[in-house]
Amino acid sequence: MPVTIKDVAALAGVSPSTVSRTCRDHPSISRQTKEKVRQAMAKLGYEPNFQASSLATQNSRTVGIILPPSEWEAYQNPFYLEMIRGISQYCNQKQYINTVITGQNEDEVLQAIKTMARTGLAEGFIVLYSREQDPVLDYLYEEGLLYVLIGKACRNVNQTIYVDNDNVLAGREAAEYLLNLGHVRIACLSGDRFLLYNNDRKMGYMLALAERGIPFDGQLCVEVPSVPEEQDQALEALFAREDRPTAVLVSDDILAVALEKTCIGLGLSIPGDVSILSFNNSLLSRLTFPPLTSVDVNACQLGIEAAAQMISHVENPELVATKIIVPHHLVERESCAGTGRFCGDWDTETI
């Protein structure tokens, strides 16, 4: 088997990213460390890409921002735009350049990353999403490239720098808010189950129900992998039940807007017939009618923290992998109302 950058790192007793920077003669690596790494490379017969090293010296201080593979949704989602704004804001302060990497599928994204890595055009990468299985993250890790993950690490947890919200807690608190309004039949609408935040928010929802002694009903949990363009059969079936939900916890503002459209098409009023609580507190949540009660996950701050971690690790390569949790808060608007069960002023018979 060919010698890898990880083999060199193990022999030299440094991180793979330190080996990568030594190959590029990066000024952040001390002379003693560079010598130790070069001795390990010589002993193992490792041959770095000197063409990439030369280019990297000329094109340093650039951070790659990796969007999830998508034909269109990721590019129009305000959540990702807010994170990019935070990253750019911090990089501008530190005089780093950032470039966005996109693609219709994983192969396109991976090819773009490989090109940047091979030619040394980026100091590191910020990944704006976290999935259960992701060849992009696998490639970054196996190649010893510096990357920061926005979202929870699923594998190689101790070696991964990541910035995230406590999405289990956020889902739990959101469900508790609806329970405190008197709702018992609460549905959970989420997107792609391979995105870890969807699973965590659903887990929080389930915990809140369990704490109140409310049995979990799997039929009230609906997964919509992409935003429906027309009336969605799964959503319509949810409200066609005799014991239809009186409230829905939705994992994203965009899905919540689609849900509002479905409810209007079915002749259901919001919040008179159904309350809707969503996540991200994007511009969409304020422009809909009624405006959406939404959990603000501080997307811009997620980007700022990710950029701060990236630049700290670029300039101090031996830092240990850091985990940052960004707080969230609930923004109340008109899409939620009480059922009258616990909130005396709210009465479904008079709404």
C-alpha cells in the first residue's frame, strides 16, 4: 500500500494537517517540527506534491466553503446564506479569502474539492452540513486536510472540529412550548433524515412527549426529503385523519411555508385549526401569513464561530479539535395559539 500523509503524521507524532502544511512550507510550522516531519517522510519514502506546495505558497489564506450537494435548494435556503455571511464577515476581518464550492451531486462537489486540495488553493474547508454518511467528509479526513464542520460530527468525533447547536434540546424546548399551549396531538415534519439536525430535533420532540407521558405515534412523524412543489400526499394524509394533529413542529422554515400552503388548500386556518412552529427564523418566517413562530439557531453566528475555528487552527496547527455549541432561542409570532386546555384565554370554540 502507498504511504499516506497519515502514516507520516503518526511517525512524526503530529497531526495530518501539520504534515500538509510542512509540505507547503507554511510559515505557521516551526523549523523543528518541519525537520521532524521531513525526516519521517524520508524514512517512509513519502513524496509530496511539490507543484501543489508551490502553488499553495502563492495562494494561501483562502478558505473553501462547502455547500451540500443540491440542484437548487441549498442555493436558495436563507439558512446557508446566513452562515456564509458569518464566515465572510470573520474572514474579511482577518484578511482571509473565502470561496464557495457547490455541485449538483456529491461527485461534482468532491471533484471540486480534490482540485483545490491537489493544487493547494485552500488552507482548509468549512462544511456547512452534517450527514450520516458523506464521502466528502471521508475524503477530507483521509487526506488529512483541515476542515471545520457546521453540525454534529458523526464519525471521527475526537478528531473533528465542529460548531453546532444543541438540536436535541432545541427540539425538546420547541415541543414543550406547544405542549404548554395545550396541544397533545403534535406532529413532527422533517426533511432529509440523513441530515443529522433533523434526527436530533425529532429526538428532542420525542423526549418532550415522553416526559409528559404522551405515547409516541410514528404516524404523526412525516419525512419530506425535498420541498414539495405541489400539494403533498403525505401532508394531506396527515390532516385527513379523524384525530388530526392540532400542532406541527417543522424542522425548517421552508418546509413550514410548504405546510402553510397545504393547510390553506385544505381549508384549515392557522393557528385556529393548526399551530405551526418551525426552525431557523429566516426571512421566510417573517414574510408568511401568519408569521411563523420559529427557533432562531443563530445561523450567522454558526458561520462566525466556524471561521474563527478555521483560522485559529490554520495559524496554530497543533490545537486540539474544538467543539463549539451556539445557543438558540424561540421567537414567538402568530402561527401558534393555545387550545384552551391549559391557557384560559384561548378557547378553540371561540377562535
